[in-house]
Amino acid sequence: MSRDPTAALPDPDTHVPAAETAAARCPYCERPFRSEHGRDLHVGERHDELSEAERDRYEAAVEAERDDLWLFHAKAVVALGVTYSATVILYTAVMGGFF
């Protein structure tokens, strides 16, 4: 799959505030990023001619994203379970089931 890195890209706000410096820049389009993680994801998704090291960093960044997403989902399920349980207990207490 060949992608033109300049074709049909959204026009992102790439301004870096004066008090900040870019943590990383894309080696292909010079776009600044606040983290190397963001740059690695961008390079792997937007540019085709990747070195082996860039491909490895991209795959590691994707894996980290999957792990973060799994943890978010786990926290959401736990939060929903706690909310549901608290609601049932409160409803039971208010309706006189406990006392």
C-alpha cells in the first residue's frame, strides 16, 4: 500500500508554544510532536518507507496503545459494576429492604 505523505492529510495545528519544545519531529514531514510515542504512531500510519527500527518503534507504540485501551476498558467495567452495585444497595435501603 503506497501512500503519498502530503496527500489528503488533515491540516493539524502544528504550532509549538514558545514555552515548549517539540519532544520529537517526524523525519519525513518535520511535523512536531509532544512525545516520541506520538511521532512513532504518526510515522507508521502516514509514511511508507520505514526503516526496520521505525517499524519496530511503530509496532511497540501500537502495542502500548492496545494495552492502554484494555486498561481503560477494564476500569470502565469496574466503575460500571461499582455504580450498579451501589445503586441496587441504595435502592434496597431506601425501599426498606435492609431495615
